[in-house]
Amino acid sequence: MSSQKGFLADGMLGKLARWLRFMGYDVKYLRECSDEKLLRLAKAESRILLTKDSALHYSALKLNVESVLLNGGSLDEDLAILACKSLIDINIKLDQTRCPICNSKLNHCRAEDVIGKVPEKVLKSSSHFWICPNCGKVYWIGSHWKSIKKRLKNVVKLVESKCSGK
């Protein structure tokens, strides 16, 4: 994934940006930013612009900025669109995941490193932890993991049905 181009998500795609980061992709997300600034940034940093705004998408194409118009009705559909375009792989590689909040690469750490930063019951029930070197947020595989896996299974099914005619 390190050789992959980074993404630039517009203000409508915060949830998608967090998921892509969690999946290991470098995603710059600007909540409030003019179209002109988004276009300049995407071009200057050679990022793929992700947007639901058709006018912004077509402006990007006119400026030779790589752009994907996401017209899915859900997060799952937007992830499937990106997978169908071979821009992402629908897997979570825990050694490459990024902080969903600030986009920094997470560092794997030991339970001893997170004492006092996570609830005691988490220390007892989890053996793998990741910490963000930038914002300090700690992550672990918890009860939410089932819903994450369920969502990704659904995305895989969407990819299979949407991309079969590639």
C-alpha cells in the first residue's frame, strides 16, 4: 500500500476517510475547504480527489487531477466503487492501518505500553494494541470487530456484483 497514491476526501466524505485510513490508506480530509483549494492540493500532492460533488469532479478532470465521483448511496457502496476501480483492496492490514482521526501510521505496542490509557478490562481481554504517535489515541480489537468484519463482507459482495462486468 505504501506505493499507492494518497487520497484527498472532500468535506462530505468524513466517514469514508476514516474507514480508508483504518484500512491503511493515506487520506487527507478537509472538512471545510473551497473547491479551488481542494483542486490545488490534490494536484500539488498528486492525490486522488474523492467527492460526491459532480461539479468539483468535472473541474478536477479539466485540470488533469485524478478524481473519483462517488455516487453510492452508502459507505459500503462508496468503498465498493473504489475497489471496482482497483484503487483499494477490501482488507484491513493491521500492520499498515492509520489513525482514523489524524491519518498517522499506527504503531503496534504491548499491553504494558497502554496501562492507564485503556480500561482495565480491555487490558485483560486484548493482547494487541496500536497507538497513534501523533494524537496518542489507542486502538485494539474489541467487540466492534464483528461489525467491521460484517461491513467488509457486505462490501465484498457489492464488489462481486458491481464489478463482474469490468
